[in-house]
Amino acid sequence: MKNSILGLEGVEVLSKKQMKNVGGGLGHLTNATCTGNTMQAGDTTVWECKYQYQRTFIGMDWGSPQDLAESNAYGPCPANKIC
């Protein structure tokens, strides 16, 4: 099965280090907390939120949400979030 997957067009094998650099792809951002600041998102000014990262395992949350590094923790608030 592994060989048939690897034979598909565009499939690459990543090392463990490479997977860590892309976050492993297992989890989602959660707990958007409005900072009260605004930020630019393209040509639009939007509210800024601080996020946490929630790991998942087989589609279920695993462990507690974790704080992200300061450089990755901030982003535009979700569209339904009013600050």
C-alpha cells in the first residue's frame, strides 16, 4: 500500500524534521481572543486575535490547547468574532 501511495503524482516523503516544520498537520487553531488591536489583511483592516493550538488524534482533541510562539500566535479574528 505504501508503494502505491508513493507512486502517485506529487507525493513526497517528508523527514520527521520537515513534518515538525509544517506543524505535522494534526491540529487546529482555537481560543481566538481579541487583542483590541487592528491589523492589515491585504487591503482590509481587521481585528487582531491571539490563538492557541489544539492537537488532535483521530479527529478528537488531544491534551490541552497550547500557546503558540509569539510570532505565530496572532492573526485576523474569525469573521463572526466581534471585538
